[in-house]
Amino acid sequence: MKHILTFLFSLMVVGSSATPIDGLLERIDGGASKKFKIELTTTKAKHLTPDTQRDFFEISQAGKKIAIKANTWVNAAVGINWYLKYYCGIHLSWNQMQAKLPSILPKVEKPERHETDLTLRYDFNYCTFSYSMAFWDWQRWEREIDWMALHGVNLPLAIVGEECVWRNMLARLGYNEEEIGKFIAGPAFLAWWEMNNLEGWGGPLPRSWYTRQETLQKQILKRMREYGMHPVLPGYCGMMPHDAKERLGLNVTDGGLWNGYQRPANLLPTDPRFNEIATIYYQELTRLFGRSDYYSMDPFHESNDDSAIDYTEAGRQLMRAMKAVNPKAVWVIQGWTENPRPQMVDPMDAKDLLVLDLFSECRPMFGIPSIWQRKEGYKQHPWLFCLLENFGANVGLHGRMDQLLNNFQQATAPQLPCSKTLKGIGFTMEGSENNPVMFELMSELPWRNEHLTKEQWIKDYVFARYGVRDEKILEAWQILINSIYNCPLGNNQQGPHESIFCGRPTLNNFQASSWSKMRNYYDPDNTRLAAVLMAGVAERYRGNNNFEYDLVDMTRQALADQARVQYHRTIAAYKSFSRKQFEKEAERFMKMIYLQDRLLGTRSEFRLGHWTEAARRCGTSKAESDQYEWNARVQITTWGNRTCADEGGLRDYAHKEWQGLLKDFYAKRWDAYFKAMSKQMEQSTLPQPDMLGTGPNSNKTASELFAMALPQEVKLDWYAMEEPWTLQHNSYSAQPEGDIIAIVNEIIKFIEP
């Protein structure tokens, strides 16, 4: 018995000595931790502040093992990622977080060291937690935290379970379960509730949801802290239910409406109970999830200035409430439109605030010229250079490589004032799991001292991504980085070029959503040629997961771009009143939608089922699963109710080119539209009883008759067609189907000139 206890104790000691990097390596490939020697220069990473030490990692050979030396666990993970990419040709990203490492790892001939003084590296936008992560479980979150470590993230936003804090807080203020349910939003809309934009939409949340999210957040925070990351917890901004004035007698400002939804109220910092309510919030937050060194707060988000608000005092009170929890804590605030308001933050000490320059690759506010330029930047306050890249988690190839590189070089140029307060970088995408090339480039910028060009970098990326050096693949990528991945200065569109398939049909379709600000900037033949080049070598790389993912994504983009050309041919035939040609062109357009659906069905990442199945798995009963699936379906289509969809402008904001959604939602809209157009053309050829001037048009004016002579827009009640789909519960599978290369070749042949 004594021997057994001794053996068990020795196992516990061994287990307890394992590092977070050992766990990371084992999750990448079983046994991988035995192939690396990890050395940390300090046993405990220092507290991260804007004035923290210089970061580094070093790669070298240690006998048969690869030695990774670093000053934090996260930096060690960056070193591992660098080695895997540029020595082994192994790229770990959202579509592949596991790999089979060589039995004998490639040698490091001479030590390679990288250093950076950009020691704060942030991750996530509030929107990411709804557009991408709404239904993630611990297994998916574990992979994401590993991705974060490999890409240098040490300052992640951590807002899972914030609804649990609010539920407890409101209960202490006297709200009952029903009232709380009307305030807190559903799973797919929590981000906009958290950002003070709406109340209750998608709810009420079942009690089981709160239990699930509390447990999940504790797992997330535990792993983040094991890596030495510093989670950014949500702070208190003064948000209250819109009825707080009547319900609690509080001095609040009316939130008004946001895209047709009731916004929460703002509790004025001068209210005598502000300190009491802020204290309750932080008590509940700390009780559930502990204290933090960083708190995220974006007060008065996307709202006009209000003369009733003393912004200076608001900032002082918000800071005071946060500091009461942790005197060393730093307030993290988004640099977005009106925020941070100068009158709010100018009086604050530099050590107390950290600003996220949210859209640095397109609309920087940190000081260089742009439509959002602040000539003095953020003045004394530390800030992070951030990549937004994606809005609404839309599917599409997109990037601003030259702008990203140029703006980063300007931000770090020692002669510019803004460089003195720059402390790091951030990923601030609204949706993740897309365009891995852009996030890979961004993650490396702090670690590279050379003046980098996209043409130089892409050569090594191709090897890292696929493990091969193939001239045809490189040629395809060279086309892409000089076209669709190089959105130019002056083009301020939000995210990728939106697919023609995904918008409500009209005679002048361009962007799918009302917010994208799209402008054409590349020739659709560019993406077609890139897809042709990839398809030409596809058989050689059958089974290469990263290659097949990119092959599908590039071919999807090429087909969507050619469909836009086809759409214009179809509309031209209609306007020309060429009925037979119109039927032919419309039929070809519809075939392209169904081809796209088949193509995307070959990868689980592009299947609607991976979203709806995850939603349903969150439920503990059929009713709960149905509610979560409804949340999932609504968010990616109408986004809201009829008012929001038709008047608020949010319908199709989060549109997706996904298998299942294409054939059952988007195709149905286009089919109805083309049929209505065909019927209209047919009716226009029927004899009209106007021979004696007594018909329905006999009293029309000349201008009215002229307007009637023009092609008429078909009027359909789109919402009446869309809402029934959101209420359905037909099953969509996440399992891939079909031969990728065979379908790609079919599409390439279909879209060839």
C-alpha cells in the first residue's frame, strides 16, 4: 500500500510540474512535448503594464530537441509557432489546430532570436463573442486559447458569462426573474446588449444558460491565467434597464432607440446611488470570476454627445469604481467613432488608460491621416495598433496588406509622437475564423524589425501554410495580395466584398448589407485566375488540409465574383426586354448559387450545420435548443424583427456564404425575384383595354407615363419570406460531403471565359 501511495504521489508531482506549453504541444500532436526543451528566463512573468519589460523568444538546437527560450509562456508559444511555420512548414490556424510533427524535427543551424517592446497584444471585439463564439463550448475555447498563445496574445477580452454578473446584480436591486429576462439578450445578441445597444432581444435566457456560462468562463480564465495572460474583464459603465428611473428612482438618461430596439438607460455618475450600484456590480463580478488588472469599458458607445452628461465627471466616477476593486487596474477603451471622448479621458493619468485603435489598417485615429484622424492621437495615453479586418463575420477574401504594413511602420516610426505611447497590437475583428493570412501577418509585425513587403512575406507564408514551395501556388497568392488582399487607401469598406448571392434582390444589387460601404477595387478575373492556378495543382496536394481549405475558399470567391458579372448580364437582359435571354441568364445565375452550395458543403467550416448544431448542443431541453437555434438563424439573416430588418438596416449584416443557407435561404429569394420579373415581362406583353382612352392609364400625366415606361422594380415582401425560415428546425449537418477537387474543377470549367 505504501508503494502504491508513493507511486501516486510521484505521478502527482510529475503532473504538477508540467507547464502550459507541455499541454499545448500535446494538444498539437501527442508526444510533441518530448521533442522540445522549453526554458523560461523567469519562473513568473511580471505584471503586464504599459511600461513592462521587453519581450523575446529564441529558437536553438539542444541535442536532438528544439530549444525554445523566452521570458513568458506566451512568448515561448510564439517561438514554437515560429519554428513550426518556418522550419517545418506547419501552419496552425482556425481550420487546423493539430498536426503530425516529423519524427525527427528539422535542425536549427544557428540560434534565432526575436525581440519586441510591443509587449501588450490584445484579442477580440465585443462583437466576436456573438458573431463567432456565441455557442462555443470548452473544447472549442481550448483550441482558441491555444491559437491565442501561439500568436502572442497576452491581453484577451474575457466577457463570457457577463450575463451571470448582471443577473445577480439586478436581483440584488430588486428585479425578479421575469424582469431580468426582459433585459438580458439571447446568446446570439449578448454583445449588443453588453455594448448598451438593446435589451432582451433573443431572450429570456433559461437558468441552465447562466450555469453553463459561469462554468465555461471559469475554465477560460483558468487556462488564460495558466499561460500568464491577463484577461480583460468587463467593467461597469453605468448601463441600467431603460425603466430604472421609474423602477429604482435613478437619475438616468434615456437610451432612445437603436435600429428599432429599445436601448438601455445610462446611469448618470452624479446620481447619489452610482457608487452603490457600481460596487454591487464589481462585487458580483469579483465573486464569480476574480479580480483583473484590466477592465474593458466603452461608455456611451455609438451615441451622440448629450448635454445632460458631464463626461469629465463620468470618466472620473467610472475610474474610481474600477480602482476600488484593484488600485493597479487599467481601463481598456475602444478608439471608435466618438470614443474615447477627450473631455472624458484627457484629465486621466497615462498609467490608468489603454486605448484600442480599433481600425488601424483603414481608419486610424492615432494621428496619421485618415477620415477618423485625431491629430494629437490619444495624447498621453498608451494605445494599441489594431487589425479589425472583418465585420459581421462575413465570408470573403479580404485584406489591406499595403495599408497595414504602411500604417504600422508609421505608428512605430520613432520620429512620430504616437510611437512613444504605442505599447502593442490587437486583433479586434467582429468575426474570426476567416482570412488566416491577414492575422498571421499581423501577429508577426511586433517581432520583425526589417522593413517588410507583402511580396517578401508571402513567399515564406506559402511554405508555412502548405509545407511546400510551389511556383503555381505562389503565383496564385501573388495575384491575390496585389488585388483582393490589397484594398487601397481611400476605400473605407467594412470587411470583404459582399457576395451578390447574399443580398435581397433588386435591380441594382451591389452590397448585401446596408453598412458595408463597398467599392470595387479589384478585377473579378484576378480571383478566377488564382483559383485556376490552385486547381491546376490540386491533385498534387490532395489531403493537405490547409491547401484544401484555401482551394475551397479561393474558388468560392472566384465563383461569387463571376456571379456578380452574371447578375449584371441577367439584369441587362431584363432591361432590354429580351425574355428568352433573361430566362437563360437567370437560370445560369441560379445554377451558380447551387454550385456554390455544393462547393461549400465539402468543408465543415463553410457549412451552416456547424453553427446550428453548436447552438442546439447548448440546450438542456428541446425548447432550449429550439430557442438557441432560432437565435443562430435570425442573427445571420434578418438579424432582428421586421422593424429592424426593413427599417433598421441590420438584415443581412451578418450574412454568410455557407452551405445550406445558400440553397434554402438566398436561392429562394433570388428564385422568387426572377419569377416575379418574368411574370412582369409576360404581363407587359398582354393587350391593354386602352383603345378608347378609357383604361386605367388614361388620366396619367406625361411624367407618370414616362416613369411607367422604365423597367419597374419588383416589389416583394422579403421579410414575410425570410421569417418562416428562421422559425424552422430542419436539421443541417456539419459533416462535409463531396469530392473537393472534382467540384472545384466543375466550377472552374463553368466560369472559364
